Amino acid sequence: HPSSILTYPDITVKSYKVESRITSRFAHTTVRSSVVNSGSKAQSIGFNVQIPKRAFITNFTMNVNGITFVGSVKEKTVARNLYAQARSRGKAAAIVRANSQDMETFKTEVHVPPGSHIEFELHYQEMMHRRLGFYEHSLYLQPGRLVPQFQVDVYIFEPKGITMVQTPSTLGEQFAEMISLTQSKDKAHIVFKPNLQQQRKCDNCTGSAIDGVFTVTYDVNRDNDPSSLHCLLQVSDGHFVQFFAPSNLSPLPKNIVFVIDVSGSMWGVKMKQTVEAMQAILDDLTIDDHFSIIDFNHNVRCWNEELVPGSSIQIADAKKYIQNIKPNGGTNINEALMRAIQMLLRASNQGLIDPRSVSMIILVSDGDPTVGEIKLSTIQKNVKRVMREEFSLFSLGIGFDVDYDFLERIAMENRGMAQRIYANHDAAEQLRMFYSQVSSPLLRRITIQFPEDSVSDVTQNRFDKYFSGSELVVAGKVLPSDSNTLTSFTTASAVSIFNTAMHLQHLAKQQHSFTGFARQMWAYITIKQLLSERSLAPTAVKKRKITQRIMSLAVEHQFVTPLTALLVESEGATERLLADSPRDPKHGCCSVRVVYQPPPWVQMTTTAPPSQAEKGPEEWTLVSHPVDNDPHFIIHLPRSNMDVCFNIDSKPGHILNLVSDSGTGVVVNGQLIGSKQMHKNKLNTYFGTISVYYQPDGVSVTASTVGIAVTDASASLPFTSGSFCLMFLCFSVRISIVKNSHVSITINNDIQVMVLLHRVWKKNPVSVDFLGIYIANDNRYSPLVHGLIGQFSREPEVSVNDIHEGVDPLKKEAIMEVKGNRLHVTRGWQKDYRQDKKRGSNVYCWFVHNSGKGFIDGHYTDYIVPELNSFLQTL
């Protein structure tokens, strides 16, 4: 949710208004902002709105000096083609994409003359999910400055009645008194309208204190009579929604295997918080529950080989076991999950557990598998093959090194769910909250049925489990009928027999509801379920069918999904923008940028058509010498058919020469930056800037984590992290830039260099954004080439002997003979991020210690140069 106006001093934000209308758990949110360029120069004005991942954008409109841009959702290819037509006429700039973890960011930017007046308006819709007994609606407020007219309105209408409405102080205690609430039996209106003085960080401050989440929580009325445990709605647009949330039932006993990652990366705060959470979780178990604990690194250990009752003695012993865990080693997820499933199977086959009980595995991990079976798709198949229908798998991914998509797929496919846990001071609370959601199962195998002749297109109506405090929702179309009622029949397994029938009356249109909410809610649920099915589709044919259905529904109901895009057009379609959700749904939402008046340097760029020699990262199949992470160098030696790795432990600010070829006039240098703080008594260093200089034409390409600059003797072209898929020809140097991804540089078709951008979570306490560099192995240099990488264009004779077990059982050791030296080397792996930018792929190599001493010519300090364009002095 809302949102920030990019912070420029000469921009006046006149108004900033957010309105949410929630009808029967379905919310339609509108964010409006009115902005003036009050400076004396043309400048870019941005409108950034954070929205929750589960929401769909439904429209965006913009008025720039009286020209109105109106949005419409189209299939992605259709929208892109229309956008490309306008773009080729120089009307609008580029598609760019935001990347965030739990949020999506919609970004718009307009470049406007002084005095311009811009109005932005964004609409999105989402369904409220009930957790722990209430619904939570969050609005992200980041105006970025003081605003004369600032207002938030949340309207709630629940036909069955509202039992509770609260506004927790998530935005800050100082705003608690400024939030007003008006409530009747079935309606509520929350208003937050601070004046200019109340918005200030302090009495004399010019900055706004409003920066965070505005939260409203509520719940609805439910009678305790089992026959009215539902709220079933029929509305005039021919759709119904049924909500199912019984509460007066006894919990079912549960059997839980906790599977905990104790590899080396869990060391520190992650393990400390996991241990703290497990203490509280174990205390929640009762004598009717059964449990065990499996902890795994490269090995798999069991606290107890069998499930045991949750008695006080067993719980005390389990707590002691958890407290004594010392994280180290690799990650063998496959073997750990196989052992957990076998434990549940044995207990079930031996009749040790109550047939009415609920069996689940809760996996806690912070990284990808590194030992045993490491292919994610194979692990997924293995788990699916041995899991029984009555077992569920819940996945918790700690931090950002874990492949969260994999954890989500493996959980969804096995009747569970996944959640990302942020590795910070309240990780234990996040773990406990997740456990609370699944700790009290009330029903199993729930089916909600309707007479066949009364409804069609019903969303999921069979559910594996119902947990206390949650809610099951079914929606569909109502077929034409003389009757004014609709009957449903629900069956489920509970501690006692559970059957209930229910009749539905027509719901009259209410003032607080927005038009067509049930129709939109049905489409929203259907699309969400189809997206899940698509990610698990077993064949390409099945996936295509699901894709077509999603696109058809999304266009009909105007939802921006990963398969559709929002085309924003001025009247007469003379100008177009494109809001484009990424192909990979985890990479945030979308963004548009329109140059209303071009920046001064636009005329200098000349686009060149892609040639055969130009390749994107997915097509770059050349064997190369990569340098990535903490500068890890990987040198490929084709004659010996081996890879050799080494690190350079230099200092932030140092410039290292990678390639220096005075014969062709090419030099490649990299400047180091440091991590934010020491990690294990060591300050990690990374490449923060890479420079490629071609001396004959005086052309220099300098890539940093914030932008790219191309300079020649007469001019310079700045780009902020590169324009989207921008290509241009500059003398003998061809450059291709893909926004937030990579830049490829080709010199005279002889020498190719690719620089990859690695973004990290901005609140990460240690890591920083950094660059990786890939230099093609078959580059054609002159015989004068040298440098940390350039020297290996003349491949040295290398032999590896005396391979033996090392200190780490996973890493062999050996003696390498090279350049007249005998070096102790260790077998390991480094990451190559060209094919898979997020996870990378492992490259197995022999690791040379002491900053490559004995493998590189001279000492690493010989490769430190004074300037980014400096050639290496002769070694």
C-alpha cells in the first residue's frame, strides 16, 4: 500500500489520500496524490506505492497538465506490442521492475516542465485472510514529505455484524490519538487525518514522521449455534460467497515432526531465535499430541527415532536437546524430509497414533541443499512420492538465501503452506505466530457442497484441514432460478461427527459495499487457485490451458497478474505507458516511466539493432573466467579440463587489475567495497565498481551498483542502473544494458565482458549490493595481455596429485603443481550466477589459499592500480 513521492526539494505534494472499502472481507483500495513541480527546471516526479503481494492492481490513471492517461488490463503480449508501437515513436520510455520480498512496489515516474500539475490514482483489490481470530488490513504510508491534505479512510461493511475493530499502533504511538473510529452493528469507518504540525517528526522539523504501516484489525459476528456457523451470501450480480469458520469445536490431537536446519549458515541470530521459538512451541504440546525432532546439516540426526507423547518429561528432554545444537556443515534437506515422513509412516502403520489425529511436518531452513540430492525438482518429486494423503508439510524459510519458491511449492503440493521468516530480533515471534496458526486443528477433510442445478464455476470446495482462528471461503456463480435461497451442505471429520446444512437469503446492496464485489471476489479466488495449479502443472499442455484461463479471467475482471499487464494510454492513444508484472511473481510488481519532456542526454543515445554477436545472460554459453561474491575468482583451464579458484583478500577502495592488454588497448579493472560490518572477525569485500576502458577510441564503460556511465573523449552518458534493454553502438564498443540485471560489453567482436548486478535486502545488517564479472575464455587478446585474469589466456601446466580426506569431510585436499610451485589446495565450489541470477549454479574447483599465491604471477598486491582506467605496470 501507499506510497512515496520521490524526494526532490522542488516538488510540492498538495494532497495524499488513501481509501479502502472492505465488503465481506474483500477490499478495494484507492491511492490518490496531487503533485506540482514547483521548481524552475524540468524534473522527474515519481509515485511509488507498496501493495501486499496477495493484491491485484486493477487500474491506474494519471493526469499530466490536463492530459489524462487511463489504464486497461490486457494479455501481456498484446499490451507489450501496443506499448512497443508507441515507444518506437519516442512517446514513452521503459518497462522496469521492482524487487521486494513480502511487498510489491508499483512505480511511476514522469519527467515534466516547471509548473506542471500531476494527479496519480492507483486501484488494487485483495481478499482479507482470517488468522488467529481476526482479519488484518495494512496500508503502507510513505508520503516522503509533509502534505497539506493527508487523509486515510477505511470503510468496513460486514452483513453478519462486526464484533471487534482495532487500530494497533503500528505507525507509531504518537498517532494513536489521531485515529477516529465510528462503528455500528455491521459498519465501521476509520479515519486518520493528521494536520501538517501533527505530521512533523518534531516541532520544528520539515520531515514527515509518517513512514510505516497503518493497520486495521477486525472480526465478524458468529453465532455459536452450529447450524449458523457460516455466512453465505448471494448478491445481485449472480455470484455467491460462503465463509466457513466454526469455533466451538474441540481441537484434534496432532503428530508433529519438527525438521530443523542446523547447517553452518544457521549460526548466530537464526539459531538463537529458532531455539527460543521452539521452547515456547514445545510448551504448547499436550499429552494427546505426539512429536519428535530431526536436526540436519550434511548429516541427519533424530532426537528420538519414534514419535513420543507430549509429556512434561519428554518436552523437558527435547528442550535440552535443542539448546545444545551447534550449527555447522552443509544442508541435506532431502534426507531429512525422507526420515521425517518415514517416522510418521511407521507410527501410523503400527497404530501408535489416533486415527482422528492430524499429522504434519514443520520444516525450518535458511538455505538451499548442498549435500545429498541437491536438485530441487527431484527433492519435490521424492517428497510427493512418499507422502501420504493424510500428512501435511509446512515450510518456514529463514532469511533470503533460501529458495522460497521451492519451499512454497513443496508445501502447497503436500497440503501445507509456507512462510518467510525475517532473520532479525523478532524471528522467534514470527516462528511462534506461524505455529499458532496451525497448532489447533479443529476439522479434517472438509467438503462444502451445493445442489448441482443451483451453482456453477465453484472455487475450491474440498479442504484438507481447518485450523482454529482461520476461515474457509468458497465462491461461485448462481444459476438462474425461481428460488430466492441457496442451500449448502458441509461434511468434515472432527472429534465428534460434524455435518451441517445452511440456507442463504438474498443480500441487498448496501452503501458501504462497492459494485460487483462478489463477482470480483470469485474471480480473485479463482485466479489465485489457478496460479497455484499452474506452478504445479505436470505437463506443458496442462500449463498452457491454465495460462489461457488465467489470462481470460484477468482481462475480463481487469486484474494485473503475472500473465497480464496494465496499458495506460492518453486520449487517442497518442502516448502509452506499460505497468508490467514480472515473469517471476516473486520479483515484486511493476513500474512505469514516461518521459513527458526528455532529459537532455536522450538525444545522444543511438540505438543499434542486436547483432548475432550480442547475447543476453541466458544465451551466454561461452566458457568464461567469472569473479563473483567476495572476490572469488574462478579460472577455467580448458586443456586440463579443470577449474581453479582463489580469493583476493584486499581492502575496500583498492582497484585490482583483471585484464591489461597494451597490445589491443583494453583494460578491465575492479574497485572493492566493504560489507557494512565485520562478519566472523573479517570484513568481506566485493566489487562495487567495474571499469572497461578501450584506449584507441578513448571509450570507458564504468558500472557501479547504482548506475552505468559511458564516457568518450567528447561526451558522457549516465544511466541509473541501465535503461531497460538499451543497446547502442559507440565506435568499436557495443554495449547492452538490462535494467537491474547486467551489462554486456563487446570490443571489436574480439573481447567480451559481462557485469552482473547482485541486489541484497537493503536492511541486511552485513551485506551490500555488489557486482560480478564474467570474462569470456575465448577472448582474442594480444601476446602482451596480463592481469589477475588476463594472464591465464596463456594456460599454465597444472597437475593435481595426492588427493586425500581433508579436515572437512565434504572437502578433499590435494597437492597442485603449477609454475614450479607445490600448493596445498582444497576441493570446493563457487557460484556462477549467469544462468540463475538468484541462486547461482555450483562450479566445483580446486581452491588455492593465501590470495592465489603461487598460482598467480607475483603477489596479489602487484595487481593494485591507481585509477579505474590504469594499465598494469610490467610485473
